[in-house]
Amino acid sequence: MRISKRIPILVAAFLLLAATPSYSQLFKGSDAAPQGAVVYSLPQTSIRVTLKVSLRNFSAGPYAAYSDKYLGVSADRASKKSCVIEEVELTPLIEADQNLSVALNMGNSKNASANFLALCSQGLIVAPGYINSDNAQMRFPSLAEPAFNEAVANLSTQTTQLYKTVTNENGEVEKIAVPQTQTVAKSLEKKAEETAQLIFRLREKKIDVLTGDTDANYSGAALGSAVEKITQLENEYTSLFTGKTTVAVQQASFEVVPRAKNQKQNYVVCRISDSQGLLPADNMSGRPVYLELVVTEGKIAPEAGAEDIAASKGKVAYRMPLVVTARLLDGQTVLGQTRIPVYQFGKILYFPLDLALGK
């Protein structure tokens, strides 16, 4: 499993109004922004989950029922499809929380811009309009059904002895045999028997080539090529008993935005279907893959309310993230685990506006 963490450097340009007094106030994203103020958003964490799976389509061989009898090996008689998770990647991303913003005006302070941008580069404040715009593209490759190549002919000739009665010169009645030949289709077991015999002959031929017990002389590249061709035929004919498997690789990314108000921090990232592969979380035809967030130290802070908005007046608000353990689960199987800072789980803190103004 590969875990990657990426926190972008955030840069913002702020228009400072020279003629108005300085102020700062926290407000909900649904509220109207105060006139004459620069609005920035507090950060929140989204988690991108990327999965790479292999879709396996097994088709049972037409002679699977006779594999034990003629080849001495067991073979699955039922065709099946499965989806196997090969790789997972968890990537925390920082974006603007559009539901919680700060209206800020720094007045005519000469040092305000430099000091405030220094705070932005530390990730305490996210610039307005910064939204992670990476699109997760989903692919659903189709798996072709494996084709089996017959090793023996499907038809055979069958001779039947018929009799007719004739009167000879002495007036006696005699029966005369009249052979009749007709073309009939071979039974499945008969074709399996003949194919098994052909497989054993190929194995004997390969041994003859390797030991030099053959009329033809093989050496160097010719010897390797002859053995390779015989092996290919042997494998092709054996698959009529043991079956064939085709494999397709699929990769897709999904994003989860944790919510502090949720009592249980379990999120359905996506779903997995043995026949269709990776599916969106709302497609109920597959089994769910969960992202579980576990708080090991501290506790999740409640969402900002009227008290926070009142306390923010005249102060600059920022968020301290809460570090949680993120686990990706397929049923009871842990696919991956890492520690992730989640901003929206942390407390909203404040520092005096005078500090941002350089006073």
C-alpha cells in the first residue's frame, strides 16, 4: 500500500482598503459578506482514496468434468468473476471550507500585507476561491469471455453393418452384409478422451526433442523455438480441461469530506462488485469500502456557532487541525492505515488583529 500526503502552499493576494477602519469577523457561508472587506475561508481537509483493482474472469473448460479421469488433475467446473484489490492510496488535501468564512479589513496598515501573507504560507488561512479541482475519472473495462480452441474434430464417421435377404440360384434365402457409413457428432467425453491423448503425445514429443530422440536435429534457437511451440499447444489443449482466466486492471479515485457533526466517523468511499469492479458509493450492487476515522488524542470540536461568531469580532480566526487515524476497510480487512490532520475536526482559535496589522 502506498500512502502519500500532499499539502499545497497557499498564496493569496489581498486588497487593502486604506480609508476604512480595520475589523475582522467570522460568519457562515450562507450569510452575506460585509461590504468593503476581504473574505477568506478557513481550511478543511478532504481525503482522496485511490484504488487499483484487478478484475478476473474465469471460464471453466468444456471438458472440466473429465479432467480427473483423463488428466489426473482436478479442475473447477463453475465459471466465476472476482475483483481483487491490488493497491490503495490515501491522500489528504486542503481546501477552503465554503461554510465558514472570515470578513477581514486591515485598514491602512503598511505592514499588514506582508505579515498576513506569512500566515497564509504556513497554512493557517486558506485563500478565497482555493478549491481542489482534480477530477476522479472512473473506468469500467469490459472483460471478454475467453475462447477455447478445439483440439480434435467434432465429427467422426461411423460404419454400421446392415443385412439384406437375397435368393440364390438354388432358391435359398441368404443374408448379405451391407456396410453403411454415416457422419455423426462426437460426444463430449469422446472429444475429452481424444484431447487428453493428444496432450500426452505432445508431452512425449517435447521429451523426445529435449533428449534428441527424434529424426530432426534441433539446436540453439531452433530447439528453444520447437519446445516453446509444443508447450503453447499443450497449454492450449490443457485449458479445455482446466479453464481460462482473463484479467483487466481498473483504477479510480474517490473523495471524502469528513463532517465534524457525524456521530460515527465511518464513510462509504465506494463499492466493489466482482462483475463490475469499482462502483460509486450510492450503487448498491457492490460491497462497501469504508473509510474509518479514529480520534486517538483529544476530541472533535463542535461546529462553529453563534458564540464563535461573537468571539471572533476584532480578531483573526484560524484553525488548528486534529490528527486522526484513517483506516480503509474492506469488510473486516484493513487495506491501509495512516495518520491524517483534519482541519474541520480541530478548534477555531484567534489572535489579535493588531498582530496581523504589524502594530
